[in-house]
Amino acid sequence: MNLRIVTSLLAALPLSVAVSCIGSADKGEEDDAPVDGKDDSFGNPTDHGTLAFGARNQARISADSGFHTWSFQLSASAKIDLETTLGTATLDIVMYVYRRTSASAGWGSYVYRNDDASDDTSTSQIRETLSKGEYRVLVKGFKRSMRGEW
């Protein structure tokens, strides 16, 4: 699957990510979901550094590495389109976007989340206008037991 970001300031960004589970209404509750109103920890995610625009950003969900993050900065407000596309049929990815609130603060709670972009697909998509700032994209499996490359 690809995750790409398109902004008025930045070029397309493919991030390879795998998802499935069409018909998400029957898949139950998400494992390891953050608690509303509290800082999200997600333990110790695998940090891949800065999101590489125009290149594949691949990772593998495994028992040792279930949460993956990339960061990016916007120098001005921009429209973004973060999008995952189908890859491995046995993997369902949930995507979160966080915004750093100050240089000394952590990431806090997510500002956007998407599991399935629509009722008939399991791809994730976040289309929003973001203000100037530092952002982090976190992807994880819908269920803790899910494994695969993306």
C-alpha cells in the first residue's frame, strides 16, 4: 500500500503500507487505541525519522515493532492528503496524525485518525488543512496480532 502526502507546499509522498478488512463494521474494537483526552503513548514506536517525500517509506509490523512513526514540518498552512492503498490482504492499518504543541512538549493526543476511508475499503485517508508546525504520522495494525509489510 502507498501512503502519500500532497500539500500546496510539498510533492507527492508514497509511504508503502498494507491494509485490508473490507467491511470494517464487523471487525470489533481496535487494539491499543489511545484514550480520548489523554496523552497517547503507544509505548516505544519505531521512529523512521523524517517522512521521505517522493520516495517509498516502507516498514514491517512485527511482534517487536508494531507502531511506526514518521515526522514532517510545514513552514505555512497547507492542505494535506495522507493516503494508504491496499497491499497485503491480511493487514489492516490505522493511521494517526499528531501535532507538536511546543518545542519542549511531547506529541500529546492525536489530532486526526482514520482506519477505513469508506465503508467499502480498508484504506486509510486523512485530508485536512494543517497549520504551520511539526507533525508526526503514526501507523499501526488494527489488531495487535496483525503482521506484515507495508
